Amino acid sequence: MASAELLNNFIHILQTGSPDIQAAAELARQIPLPDLLAAFSQTLSEARQQAAVMERRRLAVQEELQELKLDAAQSRQEAAARLEELENLLDGLRSITALTNPEQILQEMLSVLRRVLLFEEAAVLVPATNPPVLFVVQVATSPLLAHTRWQTGKLFQRVLDGEIVSIFNTALAAEWQNQPAELLSRAVSALHIPLLTDQQRAILICTYSKRGYFTRHHTELAQRFSPLAVQALQTAELVSALQQERDTLEARVQERTRELQAARDQAIEASRWKSQLLAKTSHELRTPLNAVVGFAEMLEAGVYGELPEKPRQILREIIANTGYLTTLVDNLLQQSQSEHSARRTYIQPVDLRSLLQRVVGLLASVAEKKGLRLAVHIPPEFPAHVLTDEEKLFRILRNLVENSIKFTPQGTVSIHTACVDGTHWRIAVRDTGIGIPDEAQTTIFEAFRQLNPSTVEKESGLGLGLSIVKDLVDLLGGQIEVHSTPGQGTEFAVLFPLMTTHSENDGHD
């Protein structure tokens, strides 16, 4: 084998690191020593060069790995910082949404943004009411900002158009140039954030004493915060408007209540005087009426000598009409008493048969004059006495019978009694009169309520009789019902307890 070929094979074995030591030794014996040394030297040099290249590559990879570690650590720090900012922002928004007072919301807003934007001072500007000073401070973090006045320019106009504006140097902005030098020295850079609601156009200004402090990152945070803050302000404005409306309505209600209370007091006072007048007038009228009736009855009875038939008829007319007047007076007196509950009941055994005879005897002449027949029906098994207030029961029956006579052109007015299920007794007044329309049956027991005037134009009265009946029935613990068919007649039925717990002469209001 040629010397060059042997040398190349030997170098190849050295470079590849072949484990065939015996083959390498055989080749080495065949190569001249100078050539062998030269081959070793060349191989060593090339190995050193490759080692140097590998070391440089290792160092480059190590450096790149270190940079990646630094970048990852920085990214983690930035992510943690962003997360903290967002958490602070979220916590602040929670606290803001719990408020309803606009000024408190703005104060909390400055506190939240200070933790997020890390500014030094801040203020919220709102439109002024006295141009040319167009903006004044509503809330601020320092007295120096709190007392400033602002005129609008291009910068503020951009903000009022909805743009968040960061300025590198406040001294270059027209709106800042008229501010005090002390403020300009402490507010070198500024961030302007719009707070635009339906009712107000405000500007939030954040400042820092370092030029160019506010970056794109601050602007992005402000962009996230601004819509949520505006929504909170919108809600507060709505709540404030609703509160003002509620306060206005409440004031109106209170004023109207006072007016109604005053009117009610006046009406009560007027009613009291009216009742006193009715009571006094009724008492004053009763005495002469009783005298007239007494003397007329004595004359009619022949106490002062027998009279011819014609004068006797006139006396009977006087007695009947005076009785009608007495009834009106009694009704007025009863109405005035019922309005003030100045009544007591005197429960005692009452002979109902005797009481009905009194009623019929009093009204017989009135019924006879109209050609009506008065009848009383008491079953044999009905008790001899009932426990009740005699005078109030008498007034109930007199008013019911008198009312039936008034509205019965012809026929009969009858009184019927009966025991009901062993615990109540019933008395009813029936007539064959004109009847009561269905729509009027629910109101006939109201005071001063009468039927259609065209229906009863020939009849007189105040409309108190049935109202007093209802009141007295309630006072005695009873119930009254009306059953009527127009053109056929009416029945007023009263149901009373057969026994009562009130002892004799034991009254109650």
C-alpha cells in the first residue's frame, strides 16, 4: 500500500475513534515516523478546533437559555403585576357598585385608580355654572387641585369626545398653562379620562411629578376602568333621580295628608256643631210638640167638653201631623246621637204584644186615612216576653211600619213574629206597596238616602228612618234584611238573639 494511502487510513482511524487497535498499530508500523508524527499533530489540531467550536456553541446555548429564563421570570412578574392590577380593579369596582351617592363613588374611584395606575394626585372636573370658567373640581386627592379652575381647549375637547389622553409634559397643554406654578411643578405629566354619563360630562385627571410617566399600559388600564365607572355613575344618577322623585311624592303626600287632616278636623268640628244643634233643636221642639199633642188629645177625648164631629176630625188631623213632626224630631235626635255613639241600651223583659199595640195605636189613624189595613200576627207559642231595649225596639218598629205605610198606596201593612231555631227570634214588617228597585236595596239604609224622587214625589221625609233602624238594630245585636219586588211589596225582617247576656239597666256604648 502506498505511503499516502496508509497515512490517510491511519488518520481516518484516529478521527473516527475506531476500536480496532491492532489494525491501527499495524498501519503505524508501516508509516514512516515523521509522517506519523505529522498525522498525530494534524489530528490533534483539528480536535482542538472542533473542541473550541463546541465550547462556543455550548456557551451560546447557555447564554440563550439564561436569557429565556430571565424572560420567563420577567413575564411571570409582569403577569403577576397585571393580575394584581386586575384584582385591585375588580375589588374597587365591587366597592363602587355598592355605593349610590355620586360623590362617594368618585372618591372611591380615585382610591381604586391610585392602587392601579399608581398616580400621585388626581381630581374629577365637572362643568361650572359660571363661564368663562368652564370646569371646576368636584373631588380631589389634594387641596392644591381642589381649588383649581379650568378653561376648556383642544385637549379637553378630545377627552369630552370620549378619548383617553396622556400628555408627556403638562406645561405644553393650553388647559394647564394657567394653573399655579406649584401645581405644574408637581403635576408634570397627566392622564385625562372621560366620565360621560347622560346627565354629566366629567373629566378625571391623574398626575405624576415625573415627565412621561403615563404609558400605553396606563391608558389600557384606564380604558378597562372607564366604562365600568361610567356605569356606576349612571346607576347612581338613576337612584338619585328616583330618590328625588320619591322625596317629591312623599312631600306631596305629606302635604296632601295635612290638608286632608285639616279638612277632616274641620268636618268633624262642623259635624259636632251640627249634631249639637240638631240635639238642642230637637229637645227644644219636643216640648211644644208634646204640649200640642197633649192638649189636642185632651180636647179630642172630651176633657173640656164634647165637641162636634167636624172639630174632632180636625183634632185627629192635628194629632196625626203632630205625631209625624214628633217622629222627625226623634229621628233627628237619634241621628245626632248615633254620630257620636252617645247611646246606651237598657235590656229588660219586654211584653212584645203590648209594644206592638202601642205601635199600631200610634199609626192606625195614618193608615186609616190612606185606606190601609194594619195587622199583627203573633203565633201562640211565641214567648210572652223578650229581653231587649223597649224604647229602641219601639222606635225600630214605628219607623218600619211608618215607612211601609208611606210607600203603600193600597192594601195591607202587617207585622209578623216568630222564633227561629231556639236561639233567635224574628220580626218582619210586610207591605203591598210600590217595592224597592234592586239597585236601591244596597243603599236604602244610608242616612238621607231616598228612592228616586220621581217615584216618591208625593211622599215627604228626610231619609233618616231606615238609617236609624239599621243603627238601632246593630246596637241591639241584631241583623236586618230587605226583600222586595217592585210593584208587589217589601218585607223588612229583623233577627234578634232570643236571649242576651246584658242584665237589666246595664248599658253599653
